[in-house]
Amino acid sequence: MLEFMDFEERKVTLEFKENETAGHVLAICRMDGKYLLTDHKVRGVEFSGGKVEPEETLEEAVRREVFEETGASIGTLKYVGYYTVHDAKPFTKAVYFADVNDIFFKCDYLETMGPLMFESIDEVPDEKRSMLLEDDCIRYLYEMSIDDAFFAK
């Protein structure tokens, strides 16, 4: 287990084992060697993710959230692990690497302004960056994805 502190000084633990009870998902997506991010209307540019709906599997939640926020159709998924933010009400996010097949234009991306593609998250302008891209745990997962064989083509 790895430990981090988030932007609100809460302890975050990251584990690389199964967790079917996570209430949230996070997807680190790539297509054609670039990272797919979304532009959240409040927080800014970040990876897609969100809450798992009742009766939904984690994989279904990842596919739905990525499509809702970016219009992307996911091909292959790789479960990475999960992280827990230890707060008064702790919450857990299952993390996936996802290979994007296609991106479709949508008239409404719900709480986001749609998809953005970057070769690196370091290319995201400071004024547009979500605080989540600065989170040490998410940064660690992003850095893991850079050399992960899952994305090797």
C-alpha cells in the first residue's frame, strides 16, 4: 500500500488489488498515443471518472463515465487498483487504464465541456488544470501509465 496526501491534506492510500465495492471510478485513457481528458465546467481539465450507479459494475461505470464526459468509446480496459481518500466520509475510486477506440461528437457532455487530447498532462495550461491533476496519487498513476505495456502499440 502506498500513502499520499491530497490537495486538502487528507491521507490517500493506493492499493493494487481487487476492490469490487468502490463507489467511484477513475479512467486514465489514451488514444493514438495521446491522453484523453475532459474539461470539467467547474474544476478544469482532468481525467474522466465519477460515481458508480446502483446495479452497475465498475467496468460499466468506467465506460459510461468516459462516454458521458468525452463521447469516447472504450475498447480494452485494464484494472489497476484503487485509492481511498480518508475523510470524515471516506470514499474509494477504482482506477482503470483504458484504450479509446473512437470519439463521437455529442451535443451535451453533462458536467463537462467535452474531450481534450494531450501527449502529456504537463501540456495542460496551468489556468485550465483541475486540482486533481496536481494530486500526488493521480500523478503517480499517470506516471505509471506512461510506460505501462497495456498502452504499448
